[in-house]
Amino acid sequence: MKGLFKSKPKTPVDLVRQTRDILLYVERVLDTRETKREEKMIELSKSIRELKIILYGNGESEPLAEACTQLTLEFFRENTLRLIINCLPHLNLETRKDATQVVANLQRQQVQSRLIACDYLEANIDLMDILILGYENADMALHYGAMLRECIRHQSVARYVLESEHMKKFFDYIQLPNFDIAADAAATFKELLTRHKSTVAEFLLKNYDWFFTEYNSKLLESSNYITRRQAVKLLADMLLDRSNSAVMTRYVSSRENLRILMNLLRESSKSIQLEAFHVFKLFAANQNKPPDIVSILVANRSKLLRLFADFKTDKEDEQFEADKALVVKEIAALEPKDNK
């Protein structure tokens, strides 16, 4: 007879509602009876794991599109995302990981060809403030950072972050003493500055002065080797992107920027030298070099030509050799300009 009374499996909608109810309880009741709270937390862990299985499959079967759609619609119908973000600090480590994966997956779920997570975030954009400030909490930083990177897949959300005061905080987050958190912040920073081309180009042009002042002094001239290496690589990625041609033209017209790049070319690290070369070649190839740029290159011509004579990559790289030959030719042919 036992089999007759088995409870029906919960639908995706039921599961989301159950998760939301427990999250409301957790958010509201912090000092209830220890046993009851513990029971609720176990129930919550189970619910979130089941949501994850619906979205990702269970290893044996693939997720079902209809179940994912139902779950997504119910999840964003009310404030389940806000509740998960607010309650994350109260969850155990495994449940935090599951919750982070659920939130990440939901950013990509389309309902009738529409990313409804984007609509929800546009209406609840302050959630980005919570996620970004998560970098200041060692326990939460990696979970909130992973959620944040998924949320900025949406262009409107990325624009909000780029235009917010929080952008300035990334220069400090990237240099936090905790290596994992600093690396996570650097990954988010890179995503913000490379994913949405038109939005990034607009941001860099509008915020050129303060952004590159911070970028040069805090990242390219950092005392930390990893920070310098990542920063010069990201700089090359940004300046070599066609969308940022106006920013690149401005960057390679500055003698201060050239000074920093020439110092990076002299680093003992081969990888920093190589990434610095990819930016330096833009200064050399610029057909409208300002007179002060020309005079610096002429004054350092023999040192630069000596450096490039021994400059090689570990593997054969035809493009690098062609770029290097062009740079050497440009520098060798330079004539001082009158600095009027």
C-alpha cells in the first residue's frame, strides 16, 4: 500500500515557490529555535540543488526545455533572485555554489526568444551594487563575482556598471591581497571592458582622462608583477579592437603613455615585454605622431633598435616577426620634427 501514497514529484513552479518561501523565512527569522532553522536550511539546500538539476540535467539526462522555461518564468515573476542574493551569506558553502550556478544559468535561459533575466535586472538594477560590493567580503566575493559576470552578459546591465561609481573600485579590488579575489575581480574587469564593443568604446571615450590615469598608475605601474602583466595584455586587447580606434589614437599621442610602455619593454619578464610590444607598435606605426613622441623615439632610437635585435618569441611567430620588422623600419626612418 505504501506506493499508493507516494508524494507527487514537485513541478518546477512548485520548487521555485518552495525555495522562495524558505528564503523569505531565512531573511526574516534570524534568531529562531536552532533546530527549526537548521531544518529549514536543509530543506533550502535540497530545493536549490533540485533547481540546479532541472537547469543542468543530472549527468544521465539532459535538461528539459519546457521545465527550464517554467522554472525561469516563475523565478523572475517575483523577487527570488533578490532573495537568493540577500540570503547567500546565510547558506553553507555547497548551497552557495549551487545557488551561484542556478543564477548563472538563468541569465542564459530564453523564454520565447527573450532573456527575461535582463528585463528583471533592468527593473532591479540595484542588485548590481550588492554584487560588486561583494568583493569587499572575503566569504562572498567569489560567489557574487561569478554571478556578476553572468549578469553583465546583458549589455544594459554592463552599461550600468561601467557608468556607475563602482568602476573606480575595480582598480583597488584587482590589487586586493587575497590572490583568488583579486584574480576574480580582474576577470570581471576584463569582461566589462571587452564584451560589449559599442558600449565599451562609448565608456572609454567619455571617461578617458580619469580611466587611463588610474589604469596607468594603479595597474601598469603596479609593484605586483601579475597585475602589470594582466593590465598590459588587457590594454593591448582594448587598443587593438577596431571599435576603440578613436581611443587608441588618443592613447598613442601621449608622451606619458609612451614612457610607461617603454619601461614595460625593459622588464625582465618575457611575457610583459611581449604584451608591451603589442601596444608599443601602435605608437611606432602611428602616421601622425606628435613631435614630442617623435623626439622621444629618436632620442631612444639606438636603445630600441638594440632591444628589438634580440627580441624573440619562444615559438615561431610570423606575425610578430612582421610587426617587429615594421616597427624597426619606422624607428630607423624617423626624423626629428620641429616642436611648434
